[in-house]
Amino acid sequence: MGHIRLGTLPQSKKWQDVVGLLDTDAPLETVAEAAARASEYDLKRATNDPGFQFVTGLLVRLPFLARAPGFEDVLADLGIGYDSLSSLPALLAGLSGAIERNAFETGYSSDIGGLAKAALTETFADKLAERLPTLFEPTPRELRKALAGYASGQEFARLSRAFFASLTYRSLDYFLSRELANHTGTDRRFASDADRVAFERALKQHTIEASRIVEEYSGGWYGKTVWQKNRLDQQEIDRFTRYSFKKMRDELGRRRATA
């Protein structure tokens, strides 16, 4: 199986700019925006990555398809038994297995596909849990209903925002984490590991706040494309993800300018 890695950013001029910022007291907003620009090429390529496309297809299609008859067949086509709806962990395991099988069957795996898989499972875990009973194990009907509950413009917007916030943070951390350790210690930007962890937590919160722009866009896109046009094809989903990435990059830049 081929494995496609993300670009070697430390050799790029844009990445060297990020490293230079870490050598200073530049605010988090500036570092985040510079890191987003440095990783821009790799994130643009993501929409052409088969593993990434498979994940985003699940994000967009599953809530909509959970509303309609034949959802069992949808799961079966993914290699997921209907018993996966017996619990939220079982469903997440089933989706994770489907993503891994797709990578094996296509003979193609990638770092961005792995990041997207992690972002998707985190998003479904958090957002479905919000709609499920807390005292008892949910029934398959309740779990399916929770998933279908995100098949409206407003609710899909919340789901999409959570996914892109998680994915953006994970992609930035993927690159930054390799460098942050070099800036931790006496007389460096981060005096201790605790300071570095605090920076990473602040970066995650920063991306969550920036992802509001994706929420505003996603709701209108879903209503127009999925409900009005009944378009669930991957080409439309790729356009959606490509523009969502652009919105995130622009918002990170705007937040740096106003910090």
C-alpha cells in the first residue's frame, strides 16, 4: 500500500518564517496564521486525496441517509453491520473500520486522510453524545435518530464546524508539534513542557473560535446543495471542503490582523 505523506514544511520559506516567529514573543494568532499559510499547499491537496474524500463523504452523507429507508443497506455497503448501532463506541469503531478498509482496498493511505479520520470520529463522538440519553445505553433507533438530527442546514453547520475545527487544529499541530519541542527549555519561548501544552491548548481554542466562519457558510451550502438540489456527489462535497479550508485560512488571517 502506498503512503502519501504531507509536505516537508521545515524546508520551505514559509515554514522557516513560522520557526522564526517561535523564536520571538509573537502572539499565538500570528503563529497560527503563519502556520496555516505554511501548510496551505498540503491542505489544498487534501480535497484530491482519496482517503480524505472518503471521510468527508461520510460527514456529509451519513446524517442525510440516516433519515431515509434503507439505512441498513448504506451501512452494509460500508462493511458496517447494523449491530454497530448498538452503541456509540460500536458505531465509531464501525466507521473507523470502514475508513481503514477503504484505504486498504484503494491501496492508498495518507497523513491527511489519517488526520481527517481522527477529526471525524472525534466530531461524531462529541456531537452524537449531545443527542443521546446519558443514563442508559441508546437503542439503535435512538442512535440513528441522533445521527439524522444533523441533516438540516442549521444542525449540519454545527457538525461541520466541529469537524473543521478539529481537522484544522490537528493539521497545524501535525506540523507545529515537531518544532515546538525545539523551543522548550531554559531561555526559550516555552520554559517548560507545561508552557508548551498551554500554548497547544490555546491554539486549539483559537481554531475553534475561527471555525465559526465555516458554520456560517455550511448551513447555507447544505440547504441549497443537499436539500434543494439533492446533490450528494463527491464533486460537490470536494467544492464544499475546498472552500471551507479557504474560509478557515482567511479567518485565521483576519484574527491575526485584529489581535
